[in-house]
Amino acid sequence: MPASRCIRFADPGHYRPQAGESQLIDSESRYRTIANLVPGFVFEGVVKDGQPHPSWVSKGFERVYGCTLDRFKELGRAAFYDEATRARLDAGALAIAQGSDLNLEVPLTSIDGVQHWLRVVARTVPPEKGAGVGRVLGVAEDITERKRLERALAAAIHEEQQRLGQSIRDELGQELMSVALLARALAASARKGHQPNTADLDRLSTLASKTISTCHGISQGLAPLSEAHGGLVQALHDMADRRDEPSGPAVRFCSD
């Protein structure tokens, strides 16, 4: 009778992963932690028949879309993207399938009706041996706040351009017209042999100085004081240099 053998099974409660397995677990944990810190989300998926098919997303996906990935797939892309955006995503998926990287900004509407913007960067990972389809790894950065600030800045610039245009048309235009009319009158009087009137010359000088002041005000609106233009110190130096000019500013230093 052959000798019996005793087979012992490891106690699951005392199982210790091997070194390689432990490193893999640590790496996976770091990956998931970093993915959840992204201002947006990280995603994985594949491209089949020219269409993107996400298979995993980090937690940020639900913050952006307002639903889970399963719910997203159930509703379909048309529930979140307009037709033009879907066409851009399809073109991007085709480019990825052909080996190119993806980098584009797309708008979307969450399930709650909130408008968001994403900057999507993705790359294909070649398939392993025996696998027919390569994976796609990417990051979708939430740039909604940046887009909001860009729109606010564009609106502010447009408003300032309108204000400056009105200032040039109403203030500067009228002042230049007054200078031109007075100069024309003085020229006509001189052609008749009359001596220029001192009061008219003083008025012409005053109008010219006012026009220069208006030009300075408008130019500051176009290029306000900043470190890039020398800042306040450089502006004071420029003012001092123009002090002795006929139309230069009056500079006076006072001490408290």
C-alpha cells in the first residue's frame, strides 16, 4: 500500500503576496490615486470600427457628466455632445486608430444640464501578442473655469474697445476738429495781412494740450501701466523728461 501524502492548503488569512505581486498592487494603487486627483478624469478604452469605446474611467467622470460610465453608455453620446462635437470625436478616434495622438477641446452638457469643457489628450497602446485591439489611455482635463474666464476676458476687451472707440470718436475727434477750425481761421486771417490774435493763439495752445492729454488717456487704456512697459517708475521718468516741453506736464513735488 503506497504511503499517503498530506496536502496542506494555505490559510487565506495568513496569505502574503509575493514581491512582484506586491509591487503590482502598489503600482495600481498609485495609478488609481493619481487618476482621482486629476481635475477631470482619466480613462481607458478601445477603438472599434472607428468609434471610441471607454472601458474604465476614474471617479472624476461622474463629477463632469453627472452619471456613471454605464449610464453614459446607456444614454448614448447624443445626450451629452452636439452633432459637431460628435463628429470631432469620431475624427479623433479615427486618428487614434491610425496611430496618432489625440489633443482637442470639446464642450459637453452633463446629465444635469450643466455646460462643461474638456481638454482630451489620448494615445494608443499597441496590442499585446494575441490581442487584436490596442488600448487607448487618456486624460480629460476639466477646463470649464478656464473657458469661463476666457469668455469674461473677451467680453471685457470688447467692452473696452467699444469705450475707447467712442472716446476717440466723441472726445478726440471733437477736440481735433476744434484745433483744425481755429488753425484754419488763424491762417485765413494771416493771409489777409492781419497779425495773429494773442488770445486765439493761447486758445489754440490750450486746445492742442487738451488733445494731447486725451491721446495720453486713450493710449493708457490701450496699453495700461504694467511691469512689461516699465511700470510706475518708468512712467514717472517719462513724465519728468517731458517736463520742459511746451506741452509737457507740470511736475511739482510735495512733502507732507
